[in-house]
Amino acid sequence: MAVSALILSLIFAAAAFGWRTWWQWHRTGTTGFHGISGRPGSLEWLVGVGLVVVLVVELAAPILQLAGVVAPIPLLDRPIVQWSGLIVALAGIGGTLYAQHAMGESWRIGVDKAEHTTLVRSGIFGLVRNPIFTGMFVFAAGVTAMAPNPVAVLGFLLLVTVIELQVRIVEEPYLRAEHGDDYRSYAAEVGRFVPAVGRG
């Protein structure tokens, strides 16, 4: 199942980052990719670097397991856990791509404080404010269950930590500055990653 976890991770990266970046460029003339923002060494910059580190760790986890460098955690090394992980990972891919599509031309990787985008509040964004990140959490949980070694678990915990910081330190301050009361009312009504949780 570690092979499947690696294949799905590559598919996820190609679809959620590669294909989506191409789609954005084709539709708008820009890739939507702003890279790592903030002054080098700042918390904002460290969060951006952290996202890159997370992607590397999550790709490395199944490779290291296949190479025999790390072993699955015995408690989680069971077919039902791994097959459940496959289903969850596929749902995470679908959810991430659906949320990206729902965001339309406002989709971005990173923040450019000089850029002006539309605040998307309809569809899935009427249920949660960050459904793309929710999909990423679901996908990461799935592939972690498929190749449940300590590196994969560490990668999942890092992902949750870094995205929480990305949203709270980088994105939400930008959205409050950009959209003012519209964003404040939206945040008061809609949960951050799951419905009704993280409002305010």
C-alpha cells in the first residue's frame, strides 16, 4: 500500500498544484503562484518554508518505507486501516479539486498584499472558509493511514500545524485588510476548516 500512497501523492501534487496552476494561467494570464511571502526569517516566511518542508516529508514517507528505512507503526499496520486510508485519500483529492474549482479565478498559492481578489462566499465556501485546506487535511490523513510510519505521522502533524499558522498569520490578516467588514461578517458566520468551528 506504500506504493499506492506514493502514486496518490504524486497525482495529488500534479493535479492540485501543477494542473491547477496551468488552468489559472490559461484563464487569467497569471499562475496564481506567489511563492513564499514575508521577510526572510519572519514568521510569515517560516510558514511558507514550512509548507515546502511538509510536501517533501509527505513524499519521503512512503519512499522511506519502501526502502526499508522506516517501518509501519504496528498498531496501524492493518489492512482495514490502509484500505480506509485509500478511500479517505481519494475523497481528499476530490474535495481539494472541487474546492479549487469553486474558488475560480480567485485561487492563489501564497499572498500578494498588492493584489485584489474577489471574496468567494458561495457554494462550499458558504460551509467552510478554507475548504481547499480541509481537502488537503483529508488527503494527508488518508495517505498517512496507507503508509503509517513515523515519518508519515510527523508529516501529517506538521501539515496541520503549518496550515493553521498559514491561515491565521498570513491569510486571514490579508483578507481582513482587503475585504474589511465583508470578511469579518463572513468569518463570524462560517467555520474555518469545518462547519461552525473556528468562527469569529
